[in-house]
Amino acid sequence: MDLSRSFEQAAELVAQAKALVVTAGAGMGVDSGLPDFRGDQGFWTAYPLYQRLGISFVDAANPEHFERDPRFGWGFYGHRTNLYRETVPHRGFQLLLDWAKRYRLDCFVATSNVDGQFQKAGFAADAVLEFHGSIHHLQCTRPCSSAIWENREEFRIDTETMRADHVPLCPRCGSSARPNILMFGDYGWIDDRTMRQQERFRQFLSRQGEGRIVVVEMGAGTAIPTVRAVSERIGSLAHGRVIRINPREPQISKPHLSLPCGALEGLNGIEEMLRLSSRP
């Protein structure tokens, strides 16, 4: 499929914008080599032991493990902690940063990802909203307080049993600690950190006035529609436009743009058109 015209239209939106909102779901990390958990089969390809145990992604990402068998709970999240620390953000992250600098765009990130890749790539920590929390922060499992602290733990995982070598503890009460992540069926997640991020995002949007806001959305599916809903809410503003980059579910109504491709391919395509348009 020739996406040249769509890339050209997207480049025009970026070049004419006053502010840039980057929204991203799990598909953003695929080009960095992170596993795609789309459907149970995708999860089991990354974690074959869970298939043998009959455990789905929903089952694994469940706070009950930290109450019943925290070493098993940390087998999954400790493995992911190690994976995210080792992962190098793909070139698309830098392209987004370059656009913000080149066109002097006020910029904010809103993502459902818990991997911290945007901060790792160089986005300002106070301009990132993590809807579901972050694996790089911990909280008490009980919880005994509203405290949230950095995840400085080092994990060794037995991949035959998917159990961690140790369990982080709450420094206040000594109970097991868990990631400060909103899991499935989660009633114990402390959302204070995310609520502060939400407030900064609200302030970012309010100071844009009537200036053109361009949303570049990548890898956000319909199964958990949080990210898409935010993109579309901003796109519903008279001065808002959305560029949806998604290889499987790119649909969005006009005047917004749909790019049926992966995140890196879409960002590279837009960048090529931006460079062509800037040549004398």
C-alpha cells in the first residue's frame, strides 16, 4: 500500500502545529523488540511456561499473586523489569523529540505503557502521563500507606518456574511490595502519582488555547481503549487533529488521518516528507 499521500498530509499537520501530544499503546514498543501481548498466543510466545500452566496475560497481570505467592508475582514483573531496563527505545522516539524541537512544539506524552521507554528516550518526566502506572515504581501490597517509591530492585528469575529470587518489601510495614501498576481486577493500586500526571496534562491542554494541537497516536488498540479515547477527545476540539498509526486497527474518521502501518514505519514516513518539504 502506498502511503505517500498520507505521510505528506501528516507532515503538513506536524509542521503547522503549535503543540504535540504523543499517545501510545503497547504497539509503540514492538519496534524496540518488546513482545506483543495481543491475544493469549502472543503472550504465550513470549512466556511459554504460562501456556503450560494455562495462565493468560490477564491471569499473570493480577494483584492476587502478590498476596498469595509474591515470588511468583515477581517472576513475571521482575522479568519485565529486567527486559524494560535492557531495551533501547527505537528511532521513532527520537524523531518525535526532534519534531518538538524543530517546530518549537509544546509537547506531552500520554501512554498506557508501564515500561518507562519515553523517559528513557529523553522525554521530560514531568511531561509524561502513564495511565496504568509504572514498573519502575513500587508500592505496598496491603497497602499500609499511599507511599510510592522507585524500583531499584535487581531480580534473577528462574525461567523454569517463573519465580523471582526475592521479594521486595515495604520499608514501612515489611509487607511484600508490588509494582505501582494498575493490574486486572486491581483494588489496591495507589493512583496518586498518576493523578499528579493527569493534572499536569490537564494544565498542558488548557494553556494551548486555540492553538493547533496535533496528536500522534501509535500502537493503541481497541481492547483497552484508554489511549484511543484520549486521542479522540483532543481530536474533537476544533483545533485538534489526530494521526493514528496502527497496523491492525487504524480506523478514524476524517478530518483525522489513518496510517495502517507500524509506529516506526509511520514516523519514518512522516519524517521523510518533512525533510522533502524543507528543501529549497
